[in-house]
Amino acid sequence: MKSKILVFVQFASILLLALPMGTPTQHFEIGMFFIIIGLVVGILALSKNTLGNFNIRPDIKEDCTLITDGIYAYIRHPMYTSVLVGMLGLTILYFNVVTISIYAVLVVNMLIKMFYEESLWKCHSDEYEAYKQNTARLIPKVF
């Protein structure tokens, strides 16, 4: 149930941020830059996944494998990075109290989802502990 709630909050936040909320700011180029970076990171992550291995819920699939190459060699959660960076771009495009609030909810939700997923991976795979030592969670060399 926890996974379903986390995914619901994630997609509700994304949907709300995707709605035009007021007049776009004068920072169109900056917003688009973050949206494009988010899309590129997402494409790189998806290119390393297979349909049977990919899961939008943080639950670990029974027959999944830990991906450690490509963008996953640098960050453990590139899809989370993709969502957060892309949605930051939308927040910049329509920068106001409402979008900042929705983005804050998304960030907190994604962090909870990420830590929950990592706790499940620890129980699922001994390999995950070694993988954690060599990769960042979301941003290489930062976090």
C-alpha cells in the first residue's frame, strides 16, 4: 500500500506541475534547460532497463537484476533524478508559491520513495551494498 501511495503522490504532483499555472516567467531558457536535462537522464536510464526489470513502484520485482552500468554506474536512481530535474524546470517556468509548494511535495515524496526502495534493495541483494559505495543517489559526487 505504501508503494501505491508514493506513486500516486508522485504522479499527482507531476500532473499538477504540468498544468500551466499562471504566466510563464522570464526564465524560459533556464526552465527548458532543466526539462531537457531531465529528459536526457530519463532516456539514458530507460535505455538500460528492460520492461520486465522496470518498475514505477519502489517494490523490488522477484526476478529483477541490479543495473550497474551506463548512467547507473554514476547514480543509483537516475529516473528519480530525471523526474526531479525535469519538474524543477517546470517549476522555474511557472515560478510561484503554488508550483514551489507542489515541487516541495514532490521532492519529499521522491526522497521517501528512494530511501524506501534502498531499504528493500538491502534486503534483496548483497551486491547492493557494494554498488552503493561507488555511486551517488541522485547527483554524481554530490548526493
